[in-house]
Amino acid sequence: MTSMDQDVRTLVEELHAHPALVIVTATGAGSLAISWLLGVAGASRTVLEANVPYASSSTVDYIGFEPKEFASLEVASALAESARSRSIKLASNSSEKLIGLGCAAAIATDRTRKGDHCAFVSVDIGNGEIITHTLNLKKGARDRDGEENLVSRLILNCLAAATGLNSRLNLPLLAGEQVISDRARTKGTS
């Protein structure tokens, strides 16, 4: 297991101590957040499931439709809704808060990416709304590891907010980068 920064470990410990059950589904980026969640003792109190439907066909199967753009708010929200619906099935007897988180991202790769480097993180906590977060990254300013680290930190911050924790990780944003958060209605009624 790779080492993690102390601030990450501390936040993950706080998440594991909080009464919430989550399913995290990430495509394009965010696998480091999953590793962090599972790499700290107590993960079984928090994580119901973690998914990485990385191939486009896998993402389509998970969300139930073919999107125009895979790295999009639409896909992140659909991932979050699907994750929350699945959490209801997996934890039907639980009194814990159930959270579905979806991340759809496009980050640095081994070839020149035509589009933007971006991450969309959506959280469904079952109140009829999805909380969305959009981050456009400065293209070429970080390597893949740097972009993966940033997106994974954002995911943990989104989980912390969804569970009601006050703690947040520092996001190493560059000039001109910002996280834009919003609320949207869910398609379903979970």
C-alpha cells in the first residue's frame, strides 16, 4: 500500500467514525480516493462498495444510457444516483445515512487530450437533490499523478460535506482553478 498524507489519513479516519454508508463510483479519475478510503482501518463501517467502471461500455452499463460526453456532470450525477440506489439495496436494514457518490473525469494521459482536463463529482444523499461539484483543471500544469491526487482530495471533501463533517482537505488549486458547487433535482425519488 502506498503512503498517504497525514491530512488525508485524518479525514478518512473521521469519515470512518461517522455514521454513514457510501458507495463511491469513479471513472476517469478518483481511484486514489477509493484506495485511501480502503487503506485506513474502519473502512467496513463506511464503504459499502467501490466501483471503477472505466471502459465506456462499463460506464454505460452502470448508468443505463450512452452519454454524449463521458466526463460530464450528467454522467457524474447518474453515477451518484445509481450508487445511492444500490446502497439502498445493500443496506436495506441500516439506519445509517446512505450516500452515493459519482465522479466522472478526464485527466492527463499518455497522449494529447483534445478536450479539457476536468472532474465532475456528484453526491446523492437521498433528499431529492444531488450536490454537484465541477473542477476545470489547468491543462498541462500537472502530471497524471498530480491531477489524480487533486480529484481524489475533492472526492473526500465531497464525502465529508455529505456526512456533515466540518473537516476539509486543502485542494492545491492553481490560479484560475475553482470548484463550482450546485444543487440539482434527482431523476429518481430514492
